[in-house]
Amino acid sequence: MDFWPPERRLDYRAEARNMRQRAAQIEHATIKGQLLLIASLYDKLADGADPPSAIEAIREAAME
């Protein structure tokens, strides 16, 4: 079952790409890792995989 409408999935894919582009510009390993984690979580949102958990994981990652 698709949780998100197609236009939302495209937005999350764009956010994931943006996070990966930002991560490529960062030298600090911890920050780079967090950005890549957030990118992967946006990909999960776009895939519709367990959206409530993915949203919570994004919030938690942002707070670290």
C-alpha cells in the first residue's frame, strides 16, 4: 500500500538528493554521516516504508 501520494514521494526524493549533495561538501565525518542517514530516511519516506517510524527517526536524527 502506498502511504504517500506520488507527488509527495517526488518531494522526498528531492530532499534525499539535497541531503546527499550537502553531505558531499562536508568533511566532518559525524555530520556527513548524519546527513546521509537523513537522506536514507527521506528515501524510506518516498518508498512509503513505515512512514510514521521514518518520520520519527528523522526527528530524532535532527535532534542529535
